[in-house]
Amino acid sequence: MRAYLTKHVCISHTAQPCQLTTLCPARAGQLSVLLRRLRASDVPVSTTTLRRLEEIGTRATAVSDAATPYIRHGQPAYYARIGAIIDPGFWTMDHKSRDVIQGLVRKPSLDREGVMHERDSDNCLTELLGTSGNTKQTCHISRHCWDLMTSPGYTDYPLSHEVFYLEIGEEFGCFRGRFLEVTDSLNAEFCANMLVEATRIAASGYPPNRRDIFMEDQALCGMLGYRQFAQEDWLRNILSWQRPREGCWSVSRYAQTHGSRFKREERLLPNGCGCHRTAVALGALVQYVRYIVEDALPALV
């Protein structure tokens, strides 16, 4: 645990030019949830570890806050539509650790490329946030977006975007009561399929053009408490891909030139750092911290 927490994620110098979505995992929301739970529990965590977690959370917040003005001025239209997801206090969903339900896995049936694009999921997010061109009402969910963002059978980024959509809806307070039960059931199915996807990527040797979605799956489903996404070998590989000098995660030329698996929203910095790839890596690592502290350490006592 100490070795992991000592491995700094030094991205403050890369945050300025990165796009909005990079800031989301850097937020200390999930770390604040973890710290709150640790202080209220009897999990055997040392004072030193707690202080280190607090330091990481403070630093993540500072990096995100420092970058926000650049996003607001550099991408004003996009910020106006999606900026609410980097507000302080967002990303504080608190799901208990749980197991993936393997029986929910289903065979992919939808074309990865022909059904959903990033602009489609962005447009549906603006309905939830009240920033679409059609209505300023928050938590508006059109039939088109509901069908698009909850359809079974997706793989790859369309599948992860479904979970992203449902998580934002939950965080924004759009899903309550029995509706929340429905969305939680959908996420259970989606994450079961994302675990299969991540396992296949690992079994195939972590191809460079699949590492981004591999880490994104772990970040999103780990946030929902699915502990099977925290595997020691996966963690070691994620850390091995980090550039030691810059602290970021880069995108290889191979990944850039092999089709749509190189995300449209990815932005490469002059030093080779990938904004989105660094974002999903940090998002995954936060979930590993949670798993190590809440699940692994108590099991050793």
C-alpha cells in the first residue's frame, strides 16, 4: 500500500491544455468518499496512510481547479454544455463493494461503429444537464436518448459511454427511487460485459490500441463498486505504462493509426502525453486505492 501511494502522479504541468473530460477523474470526489467511509469505520488504516490519501485528494483538486479556467476559455461552447460534471462535489457516488454478476453477460449484438458516436452521448448528456438546444429543463430524458444509452449489446466505447451516462444521471439526481433501481440493474449488466472485455484485453497482452478502453472500464465500473475490476496484474501493467518523468500516460503511434479505437476526444500534448488516456488511468487508480484500503487490507488482518 505504501509503495503504491508513494508513486506520485505528477500531472499538474500537463493539466492546462487538456480537455474537459480529463478533469473528471482528477477530482477528489471519490477519494473524499473513501476518506469519509474510513473515518466512520474500523478498517485498520494507519494515520500515515490517511494523511497520504488526504494529500493526494488535495493535489487532485488543485490540479483540476487550476485547469478549469483554461477549459472555460479555451472550449467555451463545450464547457457550457458539459461543464457541470466538473463542479465541486460531483463524482461523489458511494456504492459499496460488490461482485459482478457473471450471469448478466450477453453476446454483443450491436455494431461498434454504426450505432453510437461520442457526439450522440454528449447530446444525451446535455439533456440531463439542462444545456441542450431543445430544453433547459434538467433531467430531461428523451425516448431517443434513453433507448440509445441503455440498449444492450454494445461493446467498446459505446458500452462504456452507457455507464458514463447513467453515472452522470445518478450524480445529477435524475434517477431516484425505483428509477435508480432500474439504472443500477442496467449498470450491473453493462459492467458484467465490460469485465469480459477487460479480461480479453489482458489475455491478449494489452494491445496499445486497447489500453485506453481497458482503463476506462476499470474507472467506471470500479466507481460502482465492482471489485473484480481491481486485479493486481492489471494494476502493475497500468503503472508500467506511466511515463516516469511526466507522470502521464502516452498514446503510441500504433494506437493513433488503428481506427476509431483512438478516441476522437483524445488530445496529445507536445511531450506525448495523452489527455484522455491519463484521465482514465487516474480514474482507474483511484478505484484501486479504494479496493486496496477497503477490501484487501481488512482481508489480511
